Amino acid sequence: MDAKPWKDTFSGLIVLSIITAVAYFTGPETSDWTKQVLVSFPQDQVENHALWGRIAFVIQVIAGLLGVMGWASILQEEKPDRKISFVLIVLLIVNTLVIMYTAHLGGLIRRMDLM
């Protein structure tokens, strides 16, 4: 297990967690802006989108914390535990599906005619 790919992977997870946090915490402002732009504001769709966004955020934060754990192992000159990579793969696959569904719900907010 070469350290360079692990460092890149764990660094990427940490950066993605930060980006996810920015997206999550700007959601309320975006919702307020959308209320002003859309004539009929689908509150129930927005709440559903927010719920799934929160789920994606939590999963990504867990993946980011695993990235921090991996970096801690590397800094201590230890090999990251193989269980970390398995858990990360499962989490990232699940989160990809959750994010895709969240994006779909976001699209339905803007295009109610697609329902």
C-alpha cells in the first residue's frame, strides 16, 4: 500500500466533505432565493430535498472523518487499516446514490411539470 495514493484519496475525501458542508449550509439561503423566483413554491418538495441533502451531508462527513483517520495513520507511519477502505467504498457508493436522488428532487423543485 503506497502512501501517495492513500494521501491523495484521504485528502480528496476531506476536501469533498468541506465542499459538501458549504453546499449544505447554503441551502437555506438558496431556498429563500427560490421562494422569490418561483411563482408556486413547492414547500413539501423543498423539505424532502433538504432531508435527503442532510442525509448525504452526514454520510459525507463520516467519509471525511475516515479520511482524517487515514491521514492520522499515515502521519504515524502506519498502514491505514484495510477496513477503512471497505467502509469508504460502501459509504461512497451509498452517498453517490443519495446525492443523485437529492439532485433529482432539487430538479423537481424547479421543474414541477416533470412530476
